[in-house]
Amino acid sequence: TPLFARHQPGGAFMITDPGYTPGDVYFVHSGTGTDGAGYGRNPDAPVATLDYAVGLCTASKSDVIYVMPGHAENLTAATSVNLDVIGVTVIGLGRGNLIPTFSTTAAAGSITVATTNISIKNIKMLAAFATGTTAGITIAAAGDGCILDGIVFRDTSATSEFLLHVSVATTVTDLIIRNCSMVTAAGSLTNSILFAGTSTDCVIEDNFIHVTSSDDVIDHLAGASVNLVVRRNVVINADTGTAGYCLRYKSDGTGVAHDNRFAYNKVDAEISTGGAAWWLRNFASNTIAESDLLDPTTAHAIP
């Protein structure tokens, strides 16, 4: 089989698949863990915080951090969790109410992806600051190759909310955002996913986004994308005012949007735009209780 047994120094025997990770494995739990020497290698003796576990990892070894069911951690600064070790994968264990939860208890509270090839899977981001959290997850300019997979974003009220779900710095490449759930209360959200400038070969796929956004829900206006793929998402903007688009490419941004479902609760409003991108089998509606239509409409003939 591809599995083999090994003993981690100071930890438990592990049965691992080197095709998944050849690196070390660490465990985090806020209730039973201790940030200190001798902890983190064994699920019976985990560390208490994710950032401490990141500091135990070695760059470019594909180390894995398991965040155990029921873990709860407050984020009080942009670097409360600073994923700054190349190649680390963070995996939340559990489902439902046991998904590891990171609550932003300050405006700057965030998880920051500060280096390349970081993966984050199956965690919950909870906005818990009274006047709004600037961004739930921040992808810095060095965050190429990041994967966000199965992240749940939730507000705790219309004022304790995310103003952005994911903030992406300019020049980021090979970012993948997939299987995420972004749902807000009626508040002051501007964007769910905001690109601050250019990007290359990024993918946004299979997400459910139901928000009240005062601007573009997925916004790539500040700089041109190169081959931005947006596919199989459901994007609903419940804002009835002067909101932006469900999806916006810059006019010269390239890529393809296909098989998405868009809804925007403003009658006769344009829903998506991008003059240099391909648009294939996307459907949209801006009237509740009525079915969607092909968007953009077909205005050309194929011989």
C-alpha cells in the first residue's frame, strides 16, 4: 500500500501517505492544548493556538496542521494567525458546530496568508467585532498558490460583520477559492472577494455566496486578470440599492466565467460584466420568485 508507519520525535506513531504529505504533522486544540515545548505532535497533547503550530513547521516540507473539532480561537490582529511558513496545510476537523471556529474580535482580526503554497480547509470564520471586521482572510502579495477550501464565513449580527470576506493583494497567482460558504446579515459588506490589482491563473469555483453587498460581490476591477476562471458558483446579492455586479472583470481582464448562477435583488440592474472574458452558460435573475435567464444574452450567430 502507499501507507507507511513512522514515529515523530516527541509524538505518536503515525500512519501516513507520502503522496499526501511527506512532512510533519501537528495538532491544535484550544481546550486541551498548551503552547510550549513537547506539545503539538500528539492529538492527546496538542498546542493551543494555530499560530504557535505554524511556528513549529518547517518551510517547503508540506507540513500539515490538524485543528481539532471544537477548537475556538479569537483573532485580535491581522497577524493573530500568520501563515508565513511555505507549504503548510491547515485542516479543520469536525463538522456542524464542531468545525474549528476563528472569531474576529477586533476590526483588524484576520487570518493572513503571508507566503506561498498555503492551504486552509474546513474552518469557520466568525465576525464578532461590534463595528465590523475589515477582512476575514487576507492573501498577501506573497500568497501565490494558496488554496481556500470549504471555509464558512458568518456574521454574528448586522453590525458585527465582515466588510470583506477575502482580500487578495495585487499580483497574486494560482489562488484557488473553492467550496466556500459566504453568508452575511444585512449590513455594510462591500465585497465578498476583492482583488486589489492584477492576478494570474486564479480560480473561484463551487462557492455559495449570499450577501448584501454595496459593491461588486466578486470584484476584479482594480487590475486586469490573466485567465481568471469563475465557475459553478451561486452568487446572490440581496442589496436593493446602488450595488455593483455579482461578478466584475476589468474591461481588459481575461478568463472565463461558466456555469454560474447569479441573482441581484435590484430590478433591471446589470448583473455581470467583463468585455475581454469568455461567458459560457451563466444564468441570472434580478426578480425574486422568477426563474433565471441566460446572462449575458446571446447576440451572435454560430455558423
